[in-house]
Amino acid sequence: MKRKMGVKGFLFILPALILIGIFSLWPVIQSFTYTFFDYRLNDQQKSGLYLSERFNTDLYNETAFYVGMFLEQEIPNITDPKDTSKLKQTIDQLRAISGQYEDQEGVITISDEQKEELLSFYKTASALINDFNDKYELANGENLPLLIDDINNSIIPSNFIGLDGYKKALSDDRVGLALKNTIVFTVVSVFFEFVIGLGLALILNKAIFGQGMIRATSLIPWAIPTAVAALMWGYLYDGSYGIVAKLFEYLGFIENATDLLQSPGWAMTATIIADVWKTTPYMALLLLAGLQNIPKGLYEAASIDGANKIQQFFRVTLPLLKPAILVALLFRTLDAFRVFDLIFVLTSGGPGGATETLSVYAYKLMFGQTNFGYGSVVVMLMFVCVAIIAIIFVRILGTNLMDKN
Amino acid sequence: MYKGNRSLKILTILLIVAFLFAMIFPFLWVFITSFKTTGEIYSPTGAFNIIPDNPTTKNYVSVLFEKGILNAVKNSFIVSSVTTIYIIFVATLCAYAISRFHFRGKNVLLGLILAVSMFPQMIVTGPVYNLFNELGLTNSFAIVLPYSVITLPTAVWILVTHFNQIPLAIEESAKMDGASPFQILYRIVFPLAAPGVFTTAIIVFIAAWNEFLLTITLNADQAYHTVPVAISFLRTQFEILWGEVTAATTIVTIPTLIIVLLFQKQIVSGLTSGGVKE
């Protein structure tokens, strides 16, 4: 009998739990959090998740050092003693404020009083410098206002935007187009993979010769990296020197070989062909395994009852193959929906976004524009779609298995 | 099978031949091109020659010794082997517990593993990138750790199927003799499940070998590029050097070809054991 698990037994699943926790669960929660912030890695003010206002001490300390130094250099240039005392007062004020942050590093939280103090210093200092710039010839007249602005910039406003990211995504045409492309790609490629794969599985199931050879041959496209397959097809589709492009031109599908990857409709067709080429064998193998589980006796019984081959297919094969079909379709649909390597390498989403899927768009947002916040919104949208697809399939599969029992 | 129906038989054979041709043709054409000279590849007629005019190995020499494809192959071997070894270790333990023990939350764990295998990889890439940046782990072989996202669920799934097929009786007697669960697993179950473990190892190895997204984001440094990423950069950098691209493609297909030819039975059993109920 199966044992109850003690503490020792827990050690068995602990390593797997740690890995899933750190590299799957935590990142999903983290991505979800990113969607509520205007989070951009390349923008100093937005390169973190700031629910409330923060203070960038690194920027402040560096700025304060130069502001102090430059202000002191201006002392000889100020002729009016009244102004000189004002300037000295400002320098003292700066020193007093800076003393608080000297030993701090990175981004910290500050109190409202500290913020007020910084802001009022910023206002007086910039007013003073503007005033001086009008009256005197300053050594650093151009740089000082910019530097003083950085004191203000050290206060990082909250970049929490709530649901604005989602609102933006709903009205973003590019998201709509990417969603449409993803659905078209998924539905069309999975449809052809299924039809060809099923046909192939039926043939293989009957074939007396060559099963091993066909299996080995069809495994190779599945086994090579998608990026490599994409590049191979990139060559075959090449507008000037690609043989498939040339063939399509010769057959009259396209007017010019260069149209294959340059016109929106054909670029999508081309990526779908490459995907069908790569994954039909996988589909065929899954379905073949299902076919081989159907007892031969059932066909004999059916033919004794007078059913012809076509009736046998619809009355015996299809119903018994249904679980295998659903599992194969589920895996392939999810894979096609998150397609990335193939399109990224073959077309990069072009021409003009005609083959840009959700994952390619999300990648461009996150790693091209370092906009992690909005990129995560697109990813989350994809996550929801994948969850819906999975739930639908599992529901059908579940009722199907229950019917069987 | 179709007794006496010759035309149907011929049609079947024709379909099989057409399918095999479609599967092999891209490889064949890439292989042919890799031996053509640059001049031939870019001539309006030479590009479509079936037999190269002046066969040359220049493309191979250049890809191997100038473009660092060998380094990428080496990286891929390191990353895929390390991933395979530690994932098999972790997955064996987990799958054994799922197969043999009763514990609370077992269904939650199973559901979780299934869910992880389904969700888009893109969702973990951003946070893992930030994590690796903070820990200074980008551009290192630490990338094998996030590879668990794509390999661990499949590995556990296949192994559970195999462990379930091993009779409990042998373990019961070992337990009577005073063996601990770890001993039972590594002395008895593991050797008995060896074919299943081997199948899992091959599937994990191929999945790790083919990974693209995590490597291109976490290991931007060329020194750590694996085969798929290195190959994709060959295109962006040398958009029109199809000679080198085809030579590189041929080189990196060889390891896959060997694995497939040697282990096709195991691969097929691994692919189908997760999906189809016995």
C-alpha cells in the first residue's frame, strides 16, 4: 500500500518545490505586480516599483557635492554684499540638509518634513541662481540651474498607475493586431498540423514497411532548435536566392519572389508553413500512440456488423481516439499561442507588424524598450488567454474521461 | 493491409514519399548550399543549382574558426548536460514521492506542475532577468537554474508515469529488510525505472538544447551564447552570408541527428507517455 508521508518524505519534494517557487511562482506574482506600475528600467525615476514617493540618495549626494562646490566658486563673482550673504546662507542650508544623507545609499523613504525641506531649498536655490544669472557674470551660470533641477529629480514620485496599464492595452491597436495575429497563427497552424498529422498517423498505423524510417525522419524537424529551423526557412524564403520563394513565384502564387516575406498575408502564410513543417511530426506521433491503443478486435467486430472503412473511422477510431486528440490539441494550441523563437528569428514580427504575436510584442516592449510595466501587461493578457484555453480543454477532457468510466 | 487494392496501396506509398521529401528537403537544400561558393549562392541561376559548380569547404572553415560556432556548441553541451543531470535528480525525488506517498496537497502539487508546463515562458523572463541582474548572475552558466521552468514539469510528468508501472511488492520486501525510502529509491526503483529515466533525460536534454528566450535575454554576452542564439545572431549580423548560415545550420544539426537516430524509441516513448493514458 502507499505510505503516508512523514517529514523525511517531504525532503523528496522540497528541491522541486524550491525550484518551482523561485523560478515559476515568484516570477508570475512579480510580473503581475509589474503591471500596476509605470516600470521602465532605463528611466531613473521609474526603474523601481514605488508605491509611495522615494528619495534617490545617490543622485542627491552627487548633485549636492557639485552644487556646493560650484556655489562656492561663485562667491568672488558676487559684488553686492547682500547677495553674498544670501549665497553663503544657501550654501550653509545645503550643507545642513546634505548632512542627513551623507551615509545613505540607494533609494530610501523620507518623511514629509524632509521632503518639504528639500523642495523649499530647491525653490530658493533656483530663484537665487536665476536672479544672479540676470545680475552677474557667473562661472557656472549654465550648469547650475540644471544641477539644482537634479535635487528636485532626486525625489522620485510614485509610479503606481493601478489599472491604467490595462486600460492602455485595451485601446492599443498594436495589442489588438498582435492578439489577432496570435489567434490566426494558432488556429490555422494547429488545424493543418492536426489534419496532416492525423492522416499521417492513420497511414503509419497501417503501414507494414518503413515505420522506423518515417519515425526517425519526422523526428528530426521536431528535435532541431526552433531558431535553427526558422533560419533555414529564412533562407528558403529569401526573395532573391530562396528556392521556395522562387517555386511560389513559378507556380504563380505570388507575383514576385520577394513578396513572400514582404507582403503581410504571405509573411503569415510563410511562418505558418514553417511551423506546420516543424510540428506536424510531433502531432502525428502523439496520435499514432493513441491509435495503437485501440484494440484491433473492435475493427473486426465492426466489419462483421457490416461497417465499411469510413463508418469504422467515424464510429470506432474517432471516438476512441478523442482523449489522445484532445491532449495533442491542447499541447499544440498552447505551444502555438506562445510562439516566439520562430517568428522572432524568421520575420521579427514584420512586415509592419503583420506577423507580430503577443509574445514578440511583449519581448520588444520589455527588452527592446525596457518598458517592463507595459510589457508585463501584454504578458498578463497572454497568460489569461492561455488559462482560458487550458480550462476549456481540461473541461472537455475531464467530461470525456468521466464518460469513459 | 488493403487486400488486393493496389491503387490505394500506391497512393499510400506516394503520400509517404511526398511527406518524407517535405521533411527532408529543407535540410538537403541547406546542406547543398553550404558547399557552394559565395559567387554561386548569389548568382540568379547558380542559387538554384542542385549540384554545386565548385564545391568548397570555405563556409565551414569560416563558421568554425572565425564565427565561434564551436564555442556555442560547447556552451550548449555544458548547459544541456548540467540541466539534464540536476533536473533528473530533482524530478526523480519529486516523481517518486508523487507515485508512492500519500500527502496533503498532492493534487495541488500536480496541478501546479501541470500549470507551470502550460504558462507562457515570457511571464517569468522579466522578473528572472531582474533577479539575475541584482545577483550578478547574468552572462553565466547559472542560466541552467531558470531552465527548470521548461524542463522540470515534463520530467516529473514522464517519471511519474514510469514509476507507477513498477510493482510495489519489491519495495515492500526491501522495506521489511529495513531499507530507508532513499535507499529504496536509489537501489531498487531507480535501476528498475532506468529506461524511463533515460527517456526523460533525453527529452530534457533536447528541451534545454533548443531553449532560446532565456539565453537571449539573460546571457547577452556572446561568450555564453548557446547554439540557437548564436545561430540567430549569424543572421542579424551577416544577413546575406547564406553560405555561412547554411554551414552553421548543418554543423549544429549533426548532434541532434545523432541523438534522434540513436534514441528514437526513447524519444517517442517520452513524448507519448506524458500525454496518452494507458
